[in-house]
Amino acid sequence: MKHSVRRTLLAIALACASVGPQISAASAPAQQQTQVPGYYRMMLGNMEVTALYDGYTNLQTKLFHNISEPDMQKLLARMFVDSTSGIQTAVNAFLVNTGTHLVLVDAGTAQCFGPTLGAIQSNLRAAGYQPEQVDTVLLTHLHPDHACGINDQGKAAFPNATLYVAKAEADYWLSKEIAQKAPQAAQPMFKLSQEAVAPYEAQGRLKRYAPGDSLIPGVEVVSTPGHTPGHSAYLFSSAGQNLLLWGDIVHSHSLQFAQPKVSLEFDTDSEQAIATRLKVFADAAKKQLWIGGAHLPFPGLGHVRAEKSGYAWVPIEYAPVASKKS
């Protein structure tokens, strides 16, 4: 009898094993191979700041000047960057809900560049907003990777927004005369900039501001020329906290924090761009400003720390949105 029970239990165990889950590599679900939506939020006092990811591009190492190739490769290796295909550089924009205004600082590339860019509109919607809700667009400068996104196939991508550009910037990039005298290689940049702002200009919603002008409450214009003639940063302040959205002060965090005198081929005035970068770094580190950078690794938010030699980038840590209402 005991042997019969044992045989029965063994048979049941073997039967269960034969119909149990079969674990193999082939049983795994298909890989998703898509990234999360490109937005990240933080609170700046009573303001809500949303970083928006447009995409990335690769900058060839030959575009960076004032650094030897061995020194460049040493800095890149220190950050685990393989520059064989270029140095990956993010393109970011920033949406700030001040409570009275919905402000977009820079607008990405739209369709002006390749398939790895052009996601500002989709990420803005994923973040819970609509382009029609944006009432103010502040451009740090008129390079196409910041300005093309304001235009949607000839129409204003932000149909209810007033567009603000520094007068020195507009006087340069929107000048037909300067464009005609520019080198042939630079003329497409002028054309794209002029096409981008055209719908706003036609509707009287392009505002050229001068140094010292007040644009909207809680925002101060910081002149940061060099990369372009009228390049500007925007200092947002709320409840004792400050965020400087600095545009193109940095194009490679791997190189230009450690060696701020490294310049870029696209700088209109490289010496002035270097002087501006040194000043902005020193101010940001001393005042412990929050920074938002258009070409810093997404979300491009963090702080600048002074080192014995040069500076370091300290990125924001992922965290829930800390609202005073909670």
C-alpha cells in the first residue's frame, strides 16, 4: 500500500513538472526599445520648471579649439566618452509656468536637422501642456537649433505667444545686408533664422528688447555675448531661488567645465565667448545658482562647482516634484 501511494505521488509530481512553466530565452516578451517621454520637472520656489528634450546631435572634435587632441581625448576618456562618431550633445528647451505666464525658453530644431532631433512639441504635449497655452517665448539666440522650433511649416508653432529676442541678436541674424555679406557656408544659418521668426514678425508679435528692458515679472535678462552677438541668458527668480537658463554657454560638459577656454567653431567671437563663460561660471558657482543648459546632458539642470582648476558640472538628482502645496 505504501509503495502504491508513493508511486502515485511521484506520478503526480512528474505530471505537474511536465505542464509547468517552461523558462527559456525565447519566452521573454519583445524588447520595447523606446525611451520615456523627454521631460523632467522641478520647482523653483513657486514656479514650475519643465525641461524638454529635443534630441541630440554629434559634434566632431575638430570643432573645438584651444585644446590639444591628447588633452581632449584625456578629458573625454575621463567621462567615458567615445568620440569616434563625435561628441554627443543634447538639445534642450525649458518651459516655465510662473503662475501668470507660461514661458518657453528656446524651442529646439523642429525639422531643420536630422531624425535625432525635433521632439520639443511632442514632449511639451507629453508634459501636459499644449503649444497654444504658451504665451511667451524667450530665445537665447537665433541659431536654428534654438529658433527653428518656433515655426511649424510657415506658421507660428506657438500661435498665442509673443516672441522676445535681444535687439543685438535680431539686428545681426535678421539683417538681409549682413546675410548677403556673410560667407557662403554661413548663409543657410541666416535663412533659417529669418524664416523661423517670419510668422511672428508678420503678426507684430516679435519684440526686440534692449539691455535693461523688463520682459515679464520674475525674469531678468543677462547679457552673455560671444557665441552670437546678442546671446542672452534668462534668470528666473521665485521665493529666494534662482535659475539661470544660459543657452549656449557650454556645448560639451566633458571639455568646457574642466577647461573653460575651450571654444567652438560656431562662436561668432570666440574670445568674447570665453570671457563670458568664465564670468558666468564664476557667478553661478559663487551664488549657487540653479542652471539650465541647452546643450548639457538632459535634463540639463544642475549646479556649477568651482574646482582647484576649472569647474565641474553637478547634475540634478531625480526626485519627485516638491511643491509647497503638498
